[in-house]
Amino acid sequence: MEHSQRSDLHGRTLFITGASRGIGLAIALRAAREGANVAVAAKTVTADPRLPGTIYTAAEQIEAAGGRALALPVDIRDDEQVRTALEKTCAVFGGIDILVNNASAISLTSTRATDMRRFDLMHAVNTRGTLLCSKLACAYLMRATNPHILVLAPPLKLEARWFAPHLPYSLAKFGMSLCVLGLAAELASDGIAVNALWPRTVIGTAALRVALHGAPAETLRRVRSPAIVAEAACAMLKRDSRTFTGQFCIDEQVLREEGVSDFSAYRDSTVREEDLLPDLFLEDPQFAPRR
């Protein structure tokens, strides 16, 4: 893979959906440490005891990390809210270089156990939200020097075992992956990179703890921190958008390409590497092929 053309993130503007907490916030903070501008586009404006973090607390952390932040209350299911948020980001920071489609809704329930309103939410946030944000961001990204769209989505694996246990979620999540596949080819002539990133292991976030409420403490320790996904994301966003596109990447694989071989900093020191929980949709928990 050609990685010769690179740029740092200083002064570049990232529009990150779902960046008030979790992986989205981790990416924002990692970029902020290089002096990036970050638009925090998320719904949470008031604190939730179960899910700490709002767009405003995220913006404060980004500023403290060395970046510039813009807190934007955005429901990515709403076309006009997304359009207005992108316009405001451009007005404040002078442009948009990177779109990170991180926002996602999840319910690991079977078809018969999934209320259709829950499916509609997952489809609207995951598939439609990714398509909408990408569609509306294109006008700004086309003016950037090294434009990227990064989607937090799994490699495309059309096998029944990834659908049968939780078909509604899989349909919505793989919809994000299909957006990567199609948009990468559609936008190649404009020099806009479109890539996917997925963690090799389960990532420990507040949302995970809520989803796994009641699970043994040992299970909740067998995860990596969001920092590993953030590190991989920022490495990808520095690559040349005209040569690095259409890829379905795994966080550990990306960092190994960057020369990293020790991943102990991203897990609980009491947990062995081999005991980490592999994430969904990965054929091989060690490494999954990009395409």
C-alpha cells in the first residue's frame, strides 16, 4: 500500500459524529493533541449518569488537549441539522478536511425480538446517517488538500453467522460498510478517500458497560481502550487520500504497519493479550484481510 504522501493533523478540521464520548471522543482528543480543529456533532447536551459526557464537556477536553473545538447539537437523522452543522463548522474553521462517521446505534437482538422502531433507529443512524453526512460533506471535502471520510464499520463478510444472531443490527451496520465500498469508487476522481476502520477486540466504553450490565467483571476487563482505535484512525487520516482509499482496516493491523508491536498500553495489565474478546464480524481475531 502506498503511504508516501502524508500530512499531520495540525490546523486540519475534523467533523466527528457521536464525538461526545467513547471512540468518537478518543479520535477527537488524539487529533487535538496535534493541534486539529474538531466539530463535535452529537445529540447529548445534558449529562446522563449512565453515559457521562456531553458535546460541551467533549469540547472542553479537546481544547485542553491542544485543539480547537466546536460543540454542535446534531441528530444525524435530521437532514437540516446536519446541513447547518457542516455550514457552521466551515464558517468557524474555514473548511472541513475530514469527516468521521462514528455515530452508531446498536441492539444485538434477533429479528423476532427487535421492535421495528429500534430497527428504524439503527438504520437511520447507521446507514442513512453515514450516507447523509458523507453526501452533504462532499462539497466541503472537495476543497480540502487531503480529504478523508472515515467510517467506523466492519469488513464486508456476507456470511450467515454474522447476520442470524442479530440481523437488524447487522443490516444497519453493514450498510455503513456498503457506503464505504460505493463512496470510495464514486469519490475517487475527486481525490476524497473513503475508508473503514474496525477494532480487532471489543472496545471498553461507557456504552458497552451499559449494554453488558450484569456481565461478570472479568468479561468487562477483556477489552482494549478506545485509544487504540483513535491512534489507528489518526494514522489513516494522515495518508494520501488519492492512493489510500476503499480499504477496510483493522486497528491493530494499521498500527503494525506504523511500526507498533507492543499493544499492552491499550489493555488492563491483569488481562493477557490472548484473552481479549474479539470484536464482531471478524473472520480471524488476529487479523482480517482488508478486502
